[in-house]
Amino acid sequence: MFASPVLLLGSSVATLYAAGFHLLTGRTWRQIMLFWVLSLMGFMMGQVGGELLGLNWPMLGQIHIIPATIISWLALLVARLLKT
């Protein structure tokens, strides 16, 4: 399910999402670390969900990019709404 190229590309994309989100809304180093962890967790949950549901939406290699992106951004938004 998670070969090393998939893990590397997925974590890279999730890291870019966290960095972009921090540039837009973040203020402290604590927040960037939290955003990074939540983005990784959300991205991997979206990847697993896309895999389990058998979604054949546009994929980036073996990555279910749309559900992974949606869950990753939802995790980031929830963190922001909880005033981290």
C-alpha cells in the first residue's frame, strides 16, 4: 500500500500544504510544527480512505490526490478554527 516513493511524494505534498497554510495563517514555530503533523496525518488518512473506497479519481502516481488533499486541508482548517 505505501511503497517508499508514495510515502516520499505524499509527505512532500503534505509538507507543502502545511508550509502554505502557515504562510497564510500562522504566527509561531509551534503552529508550523502542529500544521505539519496535522497535514501529514490528514493526507495519509485521505490516501488510505481513497484506497479503501477504491476511488479512481485523478491520481498522482499511486496517490489519491483529491481525497488526500481534501482531508489534509480539513485537518488544517480545524486546527485553525480551534485557535491553535
